[in-house]
Amino acid sequence: MPRQRTRPAPRPAQKRHPVSKRPAVPPAPGQKAGEGKLKSRLRLFSTRSGMDLTFFILVLALVAIGLVMVFSASYANASYRFDNPYYFVAQQARWAIIGVVLMIVISFFDYHHLHRLVPLFAIVTLVTLGITVVFKNTNLVPNNNGAYRWIQIGSFSFQPSEIAKFTLVLLLAQILSAHVFSQKRRRDLTRNEKLEQRRLMLEVLVVVVAICGLVVLERHMSATIILLLLAVIMLFVAGAPLRWFAVGGAGIAGALLLMLATPLYSHVGGRIAGWLNPFNPPEGVDTWQTQQSLYAIGSGQLLGLGLGNSRQKYMYLPEPQNDFIFAIVCEELGFIGALIIILMFGVLIWRGVMISLRAKDRFGMLLGIGLTMQVGIQVVLNIAVVTNTIPNTGISLPFFSAGGTSLVMLLAQMGILLSISRTSSIEKT
């Protein structure tokens, strides 16, 4: 007979343990429930420890206000010259979009890779500045009110001096970050330490003279002043000996006096005379722009005439969307509105300095300080020119004055500061 197969006894049913839920992490003291999740989501903007959202939002706010003011200041001029009230603001908006995208992309970029790009930036800067000197008064470098600051390629134009500002900061950050200055007195330094300081001083001098010298030849006094101030600030932050500043100050003063004695800068004397007496200038000195700027500022009083209600922009103030846009800000928004914008710039600069000082390395600290101070120097000098505190010279107001090269370069540099903030120890929100 066939064997009967016996079925194995069924296994006893195993008890399923309930899935244990991860206990909720209680919020930190002083932190609301859900705030930690919000911060975590906001940090998805970045890699590493997160970008500084305070700095990022301030930049976006200034760019947005700047676009509004470019339109308000320029639509009369644009309608008269181009029969299109949106001519200037449309261009500025396109550059702003490109700049903001570039800023966000660069913020993901590890700024330490800039070490390898230093030669490239140096070559591009020297070549483009050299072009403005060699090919001036041609279609490539047209005469712009006696200056040769722009390279014109078809309908596209840009200012090499804007690239030069970043290149100078980058070069000095690389050179100075590799050397820590001794706090000893000069007589206490060893022979090797003295030789090292001389070598470093020579490197800094070559960089500053090469870049500033070419900018001087293109008759761009304002950019030369900014470059020199940036060099002084970065050397001071790096801890350079005080004798460097004494020797450098004497050299700069001598160079400026020599430069003013040349025909290239013969117009500076007239500007100084017009600055001292803008409403009754010497014969042959034009102070119309300064006069209209002061009228605009005075008309604004405390609360302003209202957004869009400026009178001086109606063909009184030349090119109101450019270097003198802050005069329109004062006229339309008044002292209160202008003060709020100045405070926003102040907070931006303070935040940039804090990010830089808390960077994880010396290169990031010096690079961040240089980029932040460029914004600060331009804001101070632009407002000083507009209010006739210093003689009239062409300095744009960051994020406000119309100009594609300046806006894109500034936003790209703000992207580098955001990259530094990713590894900085500063609180990100």
C-alpha cells in the first residue's frame, strides 16, 4: 500500500510586536514647536551647514527696491529718448534675473576652488583693462564724456573696472592668507622674517600698482579710489605693520599729485572748484547735475513727494537712473525712506562682516571682508557725491544704479559670500 504522507504540524503563530514610533524630539528652550523643522527645510537651500538666509533676503530686498526705483527714476528719460518708458527697467530686470540665478548657483560653489582661478581672473582683468587703454577712441572703446571705461562689442558693453575690483580682492586674499604677520617690533624680527615681509610687500605692491595703474589710464578716478581703499582695508584686517600704511600713504599722495598735474586729469581741478561752490561755480565749470541733485534731496523733506512723483527726473537731473538715483530716492521717499535704505545697507554690510570674521579659514575671512567692503565703500562714496559731500565722480549705488556689469558682478560676489556662509559658524537664520 502507498505510504500516506503526513503534513507537518503548523507553526505557532508569532506575535507581531507593534512598530515603535520614534519619540518626538522636544523643541529647544525658547524654540516654538515646528520651528526646528522649518529651519531644516530652509537649509535645503544649501549644502553643508546652510546659507545665511538673513544676508540672502537682504540682497533680494535691495535688488527689488532698486528695480522699483530704476523704473520710477527712468521712465520719463526713457520715454523721451527711446519712446519706451520700460526701456531701462526692462534691461535692469533682465540683468537682475541673471545675477540672482548666478548668485544662487555660486553659493553652492566651494569658494576654495577660486585659488585655481586666480591666474584666469588676473589675465582677463589685465587684458580687458589694457584694451581700454590701447584701443581708446575707437568703436571698441568709445569716448564716454572724456573717459574710456567701456568695451563695446555690438550692442553689448561692459566695464572692465568692475571685474578689476573683484580680481584685486581675490589676489590680495590669496597673497595675504598665506602669511601671518608677526606682532614683534621690526628690530626684533629675524633676518628671514624681514625678507619674508619684504617679499610680501613687493607682491602686494605689484598687484595694486598693475591694476590701479591701468584703471588710472582709462580716466576712472572713482574706481581707482575704491581699489586703493579696498587694498588698505584688507591689509589692515590682515594685520600688516603700521609702517606699511605710512609708506603707502606717502606714495599714494605723491602719485595723486603727479597724476593731477598731467593733462589726463586736468578736469579734476574744475570739479573741486565746482564742489566748493556748486551754485556759483567758476566760468567753464558745469555743476548742473549737482545742483539738480541737491534740489531733489531738499524737495523730499521728511516723507517725500511720493513714489513716482519726482519732479527733477523730468529732464532736469541728467541720467537720473544711474549714479544720481539716490537723489530721486530722497525726493520721492523723503528722509525716512532714504534712511531705511541706508539702514538696510548697513545691516547687509554688518552681516557680511560677521560671516567673514567667522569663516573657517583666513582666505575666506579676507575674501569676504574685501567683497563686503566693496559694497560699503561704494554706498558711502555714492551718497557723499549725491549730497555734494565730496567732489562729483562717477560711482554707482550698489543694486540701485542702472548697469548690467555692475549688478551681475555684485550679485556674483554676494554668491561667494553666501558660499563662505555655508561653512561659517554664524547662525544662518
